Amino acid sequence: MYLTLSADENTPDGEVEPLYEDLHDWLVTEPDLRPLVSFNKRTPRQGELGGLVEALTIAVGSGGAITVLAGALGVWLSRARNRAVRIEIRHQRGGGRTIVLDARNTRTDAIERMLRELTAGEHGDQPAGS
């Protein structure tokens, strides 16, 4: 299954692409995530040399990758320069469900719980508390 991570356009400096690059670089330091993370670029417009990054895509299964992703996101969001960042995570299957992580009030355990609820139903998973 694929999750799409996109940042809030209202980042402190208004620049989203460097944020994606930083998050990508952070996530691929995790050996379990390295082969699962990719940039989602839009088609270049006329006169552009390349497409801009619109989001990150992460291929995750029902097991350990979600735990590793939650931990990595929790630490990345807690870093001082990311304290004003909001990340939206979409899962297209299952009705296109979405969760939003706000760096100011999201803990790693809550991230993992929300990711598991978001992907519930895939591979026979059940939402937390079911």
C-alpha cells in the first residue's frame, strides 16, 4: 500500500520543496524505509527544466515499516526547525482517508496509532481498539 505525505503550504519560509528534500533525506537514513520512499514530482511546465516535488510517496506493508515510519516522522517533526510544520498523509484506498500531523502536538505513539488506523483493512489489519 502507498501513503502520500504532503506538507502544509504555510511553512515558515513558504518553501515546500526543501522541506520535502529534508524529510526524504531523513527517512532514507532508516534502512527499512530507504527502498520505500520516493519523490512525487509534477510534470514540468513549459520552460521548466524539471518538475517540482509535490509530495513523498512511501510504500508500506502492515508490519514493521509503519512503526519505523512513525518513529522517524516523530523525531523529524520534533526538530526545532520543523516545529511549525503540518504534514498530511493520504491513503488512496479505503475511501481516500487522510490524517494530519501537526509538529506542535503530535507524539510518536500517536503517529503510529493514526497510521495504523489509516491503513486498517489492508492485509487484514483492524483499527486500534477494535
